[in-house]
Amino acid sequence: MNYKKMFFIYLQVLAAISLLAQTPAFHYFDHNKLTDIQGEVQSIGYEEVYGKKSEFLMLSIQSDDQRLFQVEVCPQWFFATDIAVGMKIRIHGSLLQTSANKLYLIAQEISIKGERITLRDSKGFPMWSQKGRSGGQGKRRGPGGRGKR
């Protein structure tokens, strides 16, 4: 095999491995790992967490005890509350650790500026999906707001 071609394949494999290390290998909402964090929004971004379905609102939160969390919130079209870097926030969610030992939280509920926003029901089902809506009658439509960058 051509050395240039082998080298190119090797680089692609390395790039794929580094991308996989940024998020948990198999991440799901786990009731056994629920926790609360309180802190300040450090950054706001959008990522395609579950393939190309929809970009998710992702927050970087520095907790009051100075730990840094990557928080998976919800699809961007579902979140209608204004949020900005520097805001104080409380998040209840399922804590995971990535292979790179980073703290990753899947949010169930967010409290910001005195408003409590439920993102997942008591079983962990997303409120934006049919199973998460009361009675299973969701229409997969959200208020369409976005965070401030």
C-alpha cells in the first residue's frame, strides 16, 4: 500500500479518536447519577450531539467549587429563555464522565433568574419528544428561542 495513503488513513483515525474523547462514548440519562450544580455560565454553543437531527444548546458552567462542566441542555428550538455568559444558573441532571475525565451533565431541570425550566420528565424522557409530554401527545414543536452569544 502507498505510504502516503496509509499516512492519510492514520491521520483520519487519530482525528476520529480525538472527537470521540470529547463526549461520553455512550451517553444517556442515568437516574442513578443525578446531581445538582450551581455556578456561572462560561460559554454558550450549539452541537449536533445525536447525529444530524438538531443542534443542541450546550453550556460550559463553572461551578461554585471551581469545577468546569459541559452541560447538554436541549435542542436549540426548544429553549426559549434568554441566557448569557456570566449568568448564575442551577442545573439538576445526570452526571457522566468522558474518557478524557471531563465532567458532562445531561440537564433535567434548569433554574435561571428565578425561573425553573423542566427539560426532562421524572423518568428522564425529553419534554420535546412525544414520550416526555404529559399523556404522550407531544407535537415536537418548541418555542424556538435561542441563547445570547
